[in-house]
Amino acid sequence: MGCAGRGITSAFEFLDRHHLRDRYSRVIYDVLGDVVCGGFAVPVRREYADAVFLVTSGEYMALYAANNILRGIRNFDGDTYRRVAGIIYNERRLEDEDGRVRRFAEAVGLPVLVKVPRSEAFARAEEQNITLMELEGAEREKNVFRTLSELIRRGPELYAAAPLSDEELEAAVLGRKLLREEPETAPATEAAPAPTPVPSAGAETAALRRPPLYGCAFNGAAQAAVRLTDAIVIAHGPKACAFYTLQTISSPGRKNLFNRGVLLPSALSPNFVSTDIGHAEAVFGGMELLNAAVKEALAKKPGAVIVISTCVSGIIGDDLKAVEKLSEPDIPVIALAADGDMSGDYTEGISMALETLVRRIMDVNAPKRPCSVNLIGETAIAANGESNFRVIERLLNEMGIAVNCRFLGGATTAELRQLAAAPLNILCSDTADARSLRDFLVGEYGFAFLDKPLPVGFEATAEWLRTLGAFYGRETEAEAVIERERSAYEEEISRVSRRLKGKKMIFSTINSNIDWLLSAVTDAGMELPFVGVVNYFHRPLIVTAHPEKYPMIQETYDVTVSTEAVHRYKPDIFLSAYASRQEDGVLCDTLPMIPDLGALSAVHLMDRWIRLMDTNRKGAWENDKQLFEKYFA
Ligand code: SF4
């Protein structure tokens, strides 16, 4: 059982246990050069080896392995500690072999101690089952080993490991050109100093092409799975993977709670446990730990148990699917073989988790609920996520339509089971994850989706309600709700306009529809001399459906334009995607990335401006300063 690396570790434990090393003045280990894991590296650890000899031929892969050993030694010893004796050159009689070994030795700063010639004498000794020294003749070959043994007996001079980069190795051994070369410059003179070397264009382009790191598939799958509120999610891997993922899950939860007083239970306190794979399981397998963790989870009677594999459990080959057999009649055990980053990145992990959960849990024959709808792809981190859900739920309920399932905005396993019962689905966010989930549900199950986003502002809400009314045959109910929303909107706009009428506002925004804000600001009687738009998403501008009504919109915009605009228009309020600006006498505030939903979206913002205008902001900062001095200075 276990890998060869484990075997080497066991061998050394055996030597130690029996104090075998103490019996000899010199101990020589002849070990494999592939330092592929900690087990293989045991013999070169300081407690075992005072000196390391690299045996290599002139083949590229042999020199590559020798260079890897130097890397391993440097990891143990650092750049200055001296423990490498040199190179034992084991000739294979290749073309330019002497040259290759010599160039490698020079590049890593090591001597070639001996050259073992290619010779039939070794094969003859093997055939006779004796050592070379016992063979008749072969004095030339024997002398090599006499030299070597004398060197070991005397104690060789030692060097620090100085491995090459792969590129340097290829240049030294194969004669390939280095990508990053010193620029050719004329010798420096006093009048014309040498220019500073710059990375080559190739190196820069390679850096730019490197994809951004969002996280591994394990991390993405875990983020999705914990949103099934009654499931227990088991991370099958080391503590560190679970810790890192728990941080990324709970970070928005902590931020929302401490900064904004908003509670996101699935983010703050997810049902997330770890099998804590250790050294022994990494070698002998972790199925025992996993089975025990699944049984413990099942005993708590959750809606489902979801198991996700990390790199370690993926590499050691634990059979994740096997735990699905532990499923109980009402509690499915679901394996998500993310295998850390081996099955993809963060986004692919999310998609894999969502699709697997649908396939395993959803009942395609669930009894139909004709007057219900599913909400698909709610974002996990929006601070106004729950209040927005309440608005949508209220509007739907007032039309006699129920929310069937929020997938996965806080659904239980039972709700996910009846996902197919609703005749219509609403996509809640325009993110890649949400779109990919929609495409999956449409492509695999023929789900119908509303072709409108969730409504922001009165006009969009009215249109959204009408479309839903037409789909469900509830036009009359829709019109009644629209009338109620209209009255509420007009009443609220008239209230805020008592404070905001005549106030001058300018704002800058990224490329998204802001008709809800433009119409509300106009309805409240505010002045709007300038709107700047940054085409952040590089797609057609969709700021307004009525460009003729808003000639002040400027589509080519940058931060210098906004500075000029603030000085030219001297606004009372400056609104931007990021409130990075401070101007005396100007109220600067943010335009939310995820606005409140429903008819009163803009009114909520306006109430905020009024509150801010009534706040003595400078005075508040003064108070903060006094508090700071009192407690920290
Ligand atoms: S990449 Fe692998 S090791 Fe790193 S957190 Fe993901 S599963 Fe764990």
C-alpha cells in the first residue's frame, strides 16, 4: 500500500529505529533522482546526508533531473549552505556529451568529480553477480571508483546548490537562445551611460497573457453548494483548503454584517466541514475519513450531504462517487469531483456544482404549480439581496403568483426538488455564472425564461408586471398592481422633491441602463446638466431608451472630464460609480452597482442624499478625530 515515496520514508524510519547508521563511519545512499515528493526527498535531508553527489549522464532529461535535485536541496538549505560535492558523470557516449555535462557543471558552479566510462565491464560483473572491484581486469573502470572512494573518505569540498531556471538549463545544455537577454549596448562612457536593461517584449506579452487567478474549482463548487441552506457540505481535503475556502465564503458575510449590518447567513455561518486529510491519508488514501464524515453528517438529518474533492483527494485517487452509495431515502449524498484545480477554475467549479445539484436533486416530474415562478442566479454577495427579494416576492404575490424556488438564493433541498414545477423562470443577475446556469436549464430541460431583467424604477416595474400578467393570464391583476405602484411612486417623489427640487446634480456612470434614475431625478424637479458614461463593458451603450430626452449624456468620458464638469456646473450633488471624489460644498455619493428593485429604487437613493445633506459631515469627521486621539493616539 502507498507510493514509492512512502516506501523511502519507511526505509529511513526503519534505519533510525534500529540505529543502523550509527554502526558505520560512512553511509552511502544510492537513491532515485526524481524529487517528485517529500518521500523521495528524505535521503537528501540534512539529518541524513552531509554531502550530495549528483550522478548524471549528458542526456537532457538526466541533467534536468540533476537540476531538479539542486532545486530540492536549495529548498532545504537556502542559497548559502554548502552540501553539494559535485557531479559524477556517467557516460552514455552521446554526441557532444562531454560538452553538455561540462557546460551544465560550469553553469551550476560544480566540479565534475569523475567520469564513469561506458564499458562492457559493468555488464560482465552483473552477469557474474559480483561487484566491479571483484572482476578480473577492468583496471581503468576500477580506478574511477578508487578515486571516488578516496574522495569520500577524505571528505570532498562542498558547494551551495545553485540550480538553473528551465530557460537557463536549455541555454546551457542545448544551446538555445535565452528569451530574456541583456540588451546589446555600446560600452558605457561617461558622456553616455548604459541604458537600464528592460524585459524583452516577449516576456511582457507572456505576463499579460497569464490568466487571472479567481480560485480553484473546489472553491467555486463549495461557494455554490453552501447556498443550499439545509445541506451539509464536506470538503474532502487538508485543513488549509477548507480554511482558505471558508474565508472566501464568509468574507462577504463578515463585511456585510460589520460594515452594513446586513446578515447573509449562508455566507456568515455556512454548513461547511472538512475531513482534514493529513500525511497518512495523503499516502494511504482518505476514504475511511470521508466515509466517517459522511455518516456523521447523515446522522444530523440534513436535506443533502454534498462532498467536494480537493487537489489532494483528487491526486491520491479517492473514489468520491463511492460515498453516494451511503445516500438515505430522503437524504442524497452528492459527490462533486472538483479535484481542486484539476477540473477547472472557480467559475467552472460553480457551474459544475449547480448543474450536478439540479441533475441529482430536481424531480423532473414534480407536480406542476401553474401560478408560480423560479428565481434563478441571485447574487450571493449583494447587501440588498434579501430586501430586493422581498420586493419581487411582494409584487408577484399581489398578482397571485408564488415563488416556487430560489436557485440558489437560499433554497432548501425540498424546494430544489420541485424546481421543474414552475412554468416560468426569471434570471436575477446578468453574470457569467447565472447565464451559464440559464443556458443549462434551457438546453437540458427546456425551461422557459422571462426575457426581461428584474425591474429597477417605476417604468421598468410596470412593463415587467404587464409581461408577467400576459404570461400567466393575469392582466387585470397586473394593472391593479401597477396602479398601486404608480400612486406610491408619485407620492414618494412629491415628498422628496420638497427637499430636492432645484438642486443641481451631475453624475458619471458605467455602461448600464439608468432610465430609472434619469426619470426620477427629472420627476423630482432636479437640474441635470451633465451625465458622463464610461463604456466599461465595451458593448453597445444602453444608458437610456430615450436619448432624445437626455441630451446632456456624454458618452466619451474620463476622470478629467468629471473634474471639469464639477468646476463648470458647481453641482449640489455629484454621483459616481465609485465615490472617490471630495469637493468642498458638493455632496459626493455612489451610484450602486446593484440598485434596489421596484418602483421606488431612485426614491431610496434620494432619501439617502437628503439624510447626507442634513448630516454635518465635517463635524462628524471632527468627532471621529477626537475619538481617534482619545483611544489610539
Ligand atoms: S487549488 Fe487545490 S490545494 Fe489549493 S485550495 Fe484549491 S483544492 Fe486546495
